[in-house]
Amino acid sequence: MTRKGRRLTLIAAALAVIGVAIGLALFAFRDGVVFFVTPSELAAKTAEMRPNARMRIGGLVLPGSVQKADERHVSFAITDNQTEVKVTYTGLLPDLFREGQGVVAEGQLINGVFRADSVLAKHDEKYMPREVADSLKQQGVWNDGSGKQEKK
């Protein structure tokens, strides 16, 4: 084998190893990737989603929807003012969790109910996750934290 042939074989083997490594990394991340959706997007994509896929859903806590069974079991609805998604959560809610404010819940959609394993509330009067704010602004509804909603 010539020097050029050995070099070509070495390069081909290195590319194959790199390709396998990238493939394994992408396969490992497949279940670790958590997609962010709004309630309207979730309703539109429900039929095409993998069963028990993990995701983040964000929007506003629907006023009047919070029901506490006890200190650790709560259900509420998240809305983007077009669609509502019922959410159940077991655990302690953040101190800033309240009706009408922005929230992001991470978990799985099971039989039409979103079962959250973590709930994040906005941490001050100005903060809302960018994806939630952008989605609400695109729909023409924006709650700036003052309790008033802006409409186009």
C-alpha cells in the first residue's frame, strides 16, 4: 500500500469514527430534548406527538382554575387566551405562582391532561420566558404584569 493509500484509509477511518460518535450523541439527546409549546400549539400537534413525550408548556395561569386538593396536589389551567390545557402537579408551587401570571410547566401530556413534574413562575414583575412573551405578543394578547391585558 502506498503512502497516499494509507493516508486515505486513515482519513476514512477517522471520519467513520466521528460519524458514529455524532450519531450516538444525537441518539442519546433524543429523549433529553424538551420542546416548548403554547397551549394552541399543543392542541394542534397532539395527534402527531410521540406518546409520553416530554415538553414544556407555557402561558398564563387561567384565573379561577387553581384547585388545591392539599398542600402538595394542585390542578390548574394554562392558557394563551385561545386554548386552555389542564395541568396537574404534585409538589410545592413557587412562591410567585398565582392566577393570571406567566408560568412554564415541564412534564408529559397523558390522556389530554398535562402532568407537570416542575412548575416555574416568573421571578419578578418584568420577567416572562421569551418564548411565552413572543407567543402572546404574536396572538395580540400580552399581560405586562400590571393585571391589564393589551390587545391589538
